[in-house]
Amino acid sequence: MSKTNSIFDFLEAGIRAESLRQKAIANNIANLETSGYRRIDVKFEELLAKALNSSGPVDLSELEPQIHQPQKTPVNSNGNDVSLESEVGQMVKNTLRYKAYIRLLNKKYNQMELAMDIK
């Protein structure tokens, strides 16, 4: 696999992860008052770091984001651990990461267009 294709594949995986994380955050907010609900999150950054640090070829199927329940946040009286303030903060960070991936992808496409426009 060439390095250029690899970059596109990594960016695509990042965009998929942030899209899934946005859905998870929305689900958490929707269940803010649901008794016994435990928040969910997306595991992706660890998988990305592992793939980027590997010396051999990268199996991009390992970069599929995974939903998990961290269960590290305090639980309130009804057994729910969702904090609106925390979820809004996560949504802001998620939006920034998503935009960064999109901008990087646009930059790569612009570079390709410039390379093909040689006169």
C-alpha cells in the first residue's frame, strides 16, 4: 500500500470514528434522565496510535472505531452517569477533531489537483 493511499485511509477512519462518537454523545444526552443508563464512548485513538507506531504494514481493518462503556464517571442517585456539561464538552472536542480530519482530507485532494494541473 502506498503512503498516499494510507493517509487517505487513516483520514477516512478518523472521520468514521468522529461520526460514530457524535452519535454516541447524542445518545448519551438523549438518555440524560434514564435511570440506570451508563454513558457510552468510542474507542479509536488507541487503535490509531497503535497502527501509526507499527513498523510493518498497517491492517486498516483494525482501525474500526469501537463503542464501549468506560464506567469511570460517578453515578448519580438514579444510577445514571451522564453529565450534560461533560457531554457538551466532548461534543465540542469531537466537532473540532472532525473538522480537522475534513480539512486534512481537503488539503490532500487539493495537492492532488495541483499535481495533475502541471502545464
